Amino acid sequence: MQRLSSGHWAWRQAARRAWLWAAFAIVLAGVVLVSRSPGTVKTAAFAVNQAIGRGEGVSPGRDGCPAAHAIKGNVNQNGERIYHAPGGAFYLQTTPEVCFATREGAEAAGFSASRR
């Protein structure tokens, strides 16, 4: 029987550690993807449909919110419902998922004001 050198054993241990780290990274990436994607998408769709269904908001048109419903509401990646009023720091960059006529209507639908 042939004996393996100590260098060979070190190489095998290093390869085993590399495989373990790779497996850990793959599992971690899968957990992150599953934890963020499905729930957030369902939460956003539910929030928007709930607001529209109760009559507090309307769906945005091709060109954004109609003039009578100028307040833009959207759900961020953490599932937080936020509305942006005209003149706010992020109003022009925000793509609306639902539009509101008043701040009170947005708050009644569970949206909170943007911090900026």
C-alpha cells in the first residue's frame, strides 16, 4: 500500500473546506432569495389591491398618476407601504403602484409618508 505525503493530505483538507464554503454560500443565497422575493411581491400586490378595492386609491395610468390623484404610493423591498406627495424629494423618481387623492386616503390604506 502506498503512503500519501503530508502535502497530499493538506491539499485534500483544503479542497474539502472549499467545497463546504461553496455549499454554505449556495444555501445562504437560496435563503436570501426565498425570504425576499415571494413574500415581498405578494405583500406589495395585496397592499395595492386592498387600497384600490376599498376605493382609497386608483391604478396609475401609462403616464403615472392622474392629476386628481397626484399622491404616489408604492411598497418597498422590505414590504413597507410608502406614499410620496408632490414636491417630495423622491416624488419624481417614484414609479407609482397606486395613486391617492389625499394623504388621509393613503394613510387609511396603510401607507406612511416618505421621510424625505
